[in-house]
Amino acid sequence: MSEDRKPEWSDPSEPENFSTSIKKGEEQEGQSIVIEKNIVYRKRESKDPSVEALVEGVLSGNRGQLARAITLVESNAEQHFHKAQELLQKLLSHSGKSIRIGITGVPGAGKSTFIEAFGTFLCDLGLSVAVLAIDPSSSLSGGSILGDKTRMEKLSRNPRAFIRPSPTAGKLGGVHRKTREAMLICEAAGFDVILIETVGVGQSEVIIRDMVDFFMLLVLTGAGDELQGMKKGIMELADAVLVHKADGSNKEKAEQTRKEYSRILHFLQPATKGWASKAYTCSSLKGEGIKEVWGVIKDFEEKGKSSGVFAERRKSQQRDWIYSLITDQLHYSFFHHPEVKLKLPQLENEVMAGKKTAASAVDILFNTFLSDQKL
């Protein structure tokens, strides 16, 4: 065998400073090398489950089928739309038995930490918990950025819990447009509690208020002008305000902040008729106040059902769902119209080139879309 030699880019005057060397390969006796040309490897095509299989899987609590069902309703693919609606129709009669809890708050308030502690507490009580965590969308891939499932490591391993991160897909207020359908599927799967976590950007959180029964706002102490910085609109939506991270040296400040929020809530119109919204302290790190929060929610549910407010809110949510679906259907029909799809790129270029105004381009597209709708 020839001597080892250095690569051509090494310095021949200082070979000891370059440890890499090129060695000639050795062929083993009895080893045959066969090179096949023009081989094309194709990925095995996965067969999508039928609607009947998905319905059966969801109702039986199969986590794999549950995840596939949610993926189906979140899909924007044209071939999945009608299949998703058929699935939802079959599951509709099995939904509505869970208590729906919305959780929002400013970034850094510890929403995911609280949900993990609260969800684990509920699982220890023997309840099953589904978490729909609304993540910001990546502007490049459209996928979730924060990855709440990885940040709720303990809860994600609990057999009684199911965590589903969903990208916002640009929806104002950080609520994915398919969250309502995903919630319905989780209810049909038999979960006792549905927790919906928003991005917490403070814009149009009324969207999630119209989806849930109980709405919680997480706040912090020591953030500076926290009361002035919190929008009055979000405060009016909250059934409870939780001063989070009330532990250690921050415990005394948290109690003072709780009193300040309670005074403000006293002068605001209640978010739910017959219910006085109050502020509470809790610590997910120490597990303090978690049990009390659940007691408040159960008290809210009991009073709401006895007064009829609970059922009235559910009816209102169903009505809002109709309008939400109308918006989605119009959006879907418009952008899948063949003539609109044909003209849209051309009009985009004309607008960007300054040859046409955006309003005139939209007018042309809508006239094109509506021309087929006229009798």
C-alpha cells in the first residue's frame, strides 16, 4: 500500500501542522460491490383515514386519530374542506359537555407555566384535560414559533392530558381560525376541561371570549404602570384576574397588586351577568392558589347553570360560529374561484407597478367572482 499523503491544500513545508491524511481504501476478500444505476426511490404514500374511521377513533379516545382529525379541520387544502365539515357534523352531537376555559395575558406572564401546573392539578383530580395552545405563526413557514408542547414537558407526558399547539395563521388577536372546530373535536373525544391559551398580544381577545365559558387574565407585578398598560377592553372581558408568580420576595407585591385590580374590577361592568369578577394571586412554581382558582371556576359553573347564563352563553357561541363559518366559506370560495385565481397574479403586479389602484383591482376581482353568482 502506498504511503499516506497529505491533501493538496496542506503546507508541504510544515506537514506536522496538518493532521489530516489521505489513505487508500482496502477491499475485503469476498466483498462484492454492486452499483445499481437509475434507481428512483419514492416515499411511501400514506393513506388518509376515512371520516368514519376518524369519528370512531375520536369517540373512542384514540390520540392518534384525534390528532389526525384536528389536522384535517386545520388544513387549507381544497380536497380536505368538505371532508372536515362532514367530520364535524358527525361529532357535533357528542360535543358540549366540557367546561371551556380561556387564558390570556401579556407576554412573560407565565401562561404556559400556569397551564402546566393547573392542568397537572386537574389530572391529579381524575379529570382529562385538552390544551389548545395558540402560537404565533412564522412568517416563513406558517408554523408555530413558541412550541408550547415542548414548554409543557410534564403535562405532555400525563396520560390524561392532550396538548395541541396551533399557529395563529395571521388571525387578529392570536386565535387560529380553526380553534373552535378543534375544541369541538376534543369535546367529542371526552375531555372534561378544555384550556385555550392565546398569544396574549392584547388585540381582539373578544374572539376567544366568544368561544369559552370562563375567561382568565394573567398579570404580573413590578412591570411598571401595569394597571395603565392593561387595556380596559381586556379587563372587561375577564371573569377572573390572576396575579401570577406570587412567590418569594414578590409575594407581598402580588398581594398589593391583587387589591388594586380588585378595586378596578369593582367599578367595571361584569363580563358575565350575575358574576362579580375578582382578582386572585397564585404561584405555579409553589403550587399555591391553583386549588382556589379551580374552586372559583366550579363556583362560576354552578351559578351560571342555575341562573341559565351558562346555557345562554353556549347558544350565543353557536350563533357566532355560524358567522365565523360564513366568513371562512366566503374566503374559501373567493380564492378558489378559477377566474379569480387567474386574474389575481396579474392584478397584483399591476398594483405593485403603480398602474392600478388596490381598490380598482379588488373591484375587478369581486365583479369576476360575483358574475357567476348572478341568476
